[in-house]
Amino acid sequence: MSLKLENVSYIYEKGTSQETAAIKNVDLEINKGEFVAIIGHTGSGKSTLIQHFNGLIFDKDFDLRKLRCKVGLVFQYPEHQLFEATVLKDVCFGPKNEGLSNEDAWIRAKEALKLVGIGEEMYEKSPFEMSGGQKRRVAIAGTLAMNPEILVLDEPTAGLDPEGRDKILQCISDLRENRGIGVVLVSHSMEDVANYADRIIVMNGGEVMYDDVAHKVFAHYRELEKVGLAAPQITYVMHELKKAGYNVDENIINLEEAKENILKCLGR
Ligand code: ADP
Ligand code: MG
């Protein structure tokens, strides 16, 4: 399944003095199994945009039920929505709500918890006994238990320590590799985006400013800086090396490629 938005606009508080055009004439398509990142300054429309992906903001006569199952949306701070007494019960909630039997819901939930690296010893714990990173992974499991084809996550690493952050990113990347689930990741970290995403959509003032493969987007780093963004730090290092007379590729966006390129340039 691919996901297509055609000329989508959204206005909050229409007709009042608070009226805000949050997204304007957005055209984009997310293809099957793709890993797409969305970046943009605060208020640029990222959250509003991704809420259109599963029809949270949509025409009333649209068949939302089907779409909701195919596109799993993980909100910012999803752990705030955990409410059941145990981890397992919480992850079972969605599948049960979809009409699955207790047993089938358990199967789905256990599989989802395994995918996010939450072991059986945690099943009967209260979500409130867990670390911030664990809670968030439980919340993501709740969405995965619905078997989505595309997983959309709004800043899933916000507020986590480096360990919690790496675990979440690794888990998202594994889901994509091992299960072919498409991923749309809203992120503030240019490093994370450069390490994981194939394609980057840059939002600015509610409009799509760039939509291209990662290294091409970051080649516009001067323009990105004007809208409060940047290239990954390593890209700046490569530009400095180039200026200093080394024949490196200045459009490199991650450490792995940089290492290879610098060694090659040094003739090793
Ligand atoms: P981002 O996720 O990139 O920070 P948002 O989609 O949250 O951007 O916001 C886009 C614009 O819409 C901003 O100007 C924001 O203030 C406004 N906005 C977002 N949510 C609401 C809302 N519930 N009511 C009114 N305005 C909103
Ligand atoms: Mg947001």
C-alpha cells in the first residue's frame, strides 16, 4: 500500500481571529516499505501533516476504520496514553477493540512486545514501574499490535536519554528491515535522520520545502539554516576538509560514509 496526499490543506480555528493555516497545498506520496523522515522548525506543520496520514483529520464520510489499521500513528509522548494495569493488558487493548478474541489479542500483543524488545518478565508489570524509554516502547507496541503497514512516529525519541533513544531507533530500523513495515519519522535530530531515512521531507510554514533523498536535501544546508534547521555535523566537517584542500565528498551525511571517504582520500 502507498499513501497519497493530494493538495491537502488544513486550517485550525477557521473563521476566528486565531485562524492558523497549519498545512498548505501538500502533495506527497509515501511508498510501500519506505523510511521517510519529516523535519522542520517547531510550528512548521509536521504534527498536523502526519495526523492526515491516518485520517485523524478527515472528511466524515471516509472509511476510517480500514485506514487506521493500515497506518499506525504514534503520537508525541505516547506513554501518556498508557492506562491499563499491566503492560500486556495495555498492548492488548487495541486488538481487542478491533474485535479480536482474548487469545488472538494476546498473540498480537506478545509479538509486538517482542518486536520492541520488552521481555516476558515485564508483561505483568504496571507501565508506571518502567523507565521512560521502556514505557515508550510499550506504547509503540500498542500501535504495532494493530499490524500496521506503515508506522508513523511523532518525535519518538524526545526527552529520552541516549540509551533509550538508541533502543527506539534500532527497534524502528529493525521493524523496517525484518518486516518491511514502512516508517515515517518526525525528528529534530539531523543525525538520526541522516543515519536512518532514505528520503527526507522538509516542512516550512506549512509547505513542503524539500522532498528528496537525504544527501540531496542536506546539500541545501544554507537554505535549511535559514529555516532553523541544519545539516548533520559531519557534513560541516566534510565541507571544512574540502575548503582546506582535501579532495573529500562534501555531501556526505553520516559517520560511516565519512570514515570510508576520508581513508580513501588519504590513500588507505
Ligand atoms: P509542528 O509539529 O511542526 O511543530 P504543528 O502541526 O503542531 O507543527 O503546528 C502547525 C501550526 O498549527 C502552528 O502554527 C501551531 O501553532 C498551529 N496549531 C497546531 N495545533 C493547533 C491546534 N490544536 N489549535 C490551533 N492551532 C494549532
Ligand atoms: Mg509537532
